[in-house]
Amino acid sequence: MTDISNLRLYLLRAMYLLMAVGLGITIWPEILVGGDISHMGSVVESMLGALALMSLWGLRYPVRMLPILLFELAWKIIWVVAFALEPWLRGELDPAHQETLFACLMGVVLVPIVVPWGHVLRQYIKSPGDRWSSKGTAAQQALPADAASPRD
């Protein structure tokens, strides 16, 4: 984690705080009150409520919780491209969708600014993945028993 500056850590924490507070204000009252909501609406509310709670962990562990920000960026880009862009270009976006588009575009702009992309590239793209079984790799199996130690 030494490759990430203190400034970047504070920017990450600010992003997690923005997510937690924003979702806490908009989503959690609806979750707590409940009410008449569509099935998929209830799923979305639950997922966003969980995202708000998990964002709080990002305040303590800003680097470990990076997948939360990557998820946030991914779903917002998907929503903008798949559901909002075409109606917006045609001038047919209703006020509720316009509000969601604004919120999503804030995330699409802010998240890439705060994410330490070099770290993401090294840790999530270039580094080898976790093993798929407890048997280890063929190279580990070829080593004598005392030389092959289990990895964390």
C-alpha cells in the first residue's frame, strides 16, 4: 500500500463518505419506512442500502474496499449507456431519469479521479489470480513437502 499517497487515501475516504451519506439520506429512509414498492425496486433499494453500509468500511480500509468503487463505477456507466443516453439525446428523459442521470454522471466523473488506477492495474489485472483448488500448482506439487508451504 506504500504506492498510494496520503492524498489519494483521503480522496478515497471522501468518496466513500459521499457514497455513504448520499445513499444514507436517499435510500435508507425508504428502506426503514418500507411501503409499496415494485419487486425490482425493492431489490435495487436493498443493494444500494448494502452499498451504503459497505462504503462505511471504505473509511477505515480505503484500498481494500476498492472493489466497491469499481462496482459503483461499473453500474453507473452501464445505466447511463444502456438506459439514459439514447432518451437523453432524443430529449425524452423525464425528470426522475434526469435526476438519476445527474447522480450517475457525478459518479462516472468522480470515481475515476479518486481511484488509484496504477494499484488497480497491478493488483486486479496484472497479478496472478488466486488458485482454484487446495492442491496448488504443478510447480508446487513438484517441490519436496517441506519446501512447498501453503500460500495465504
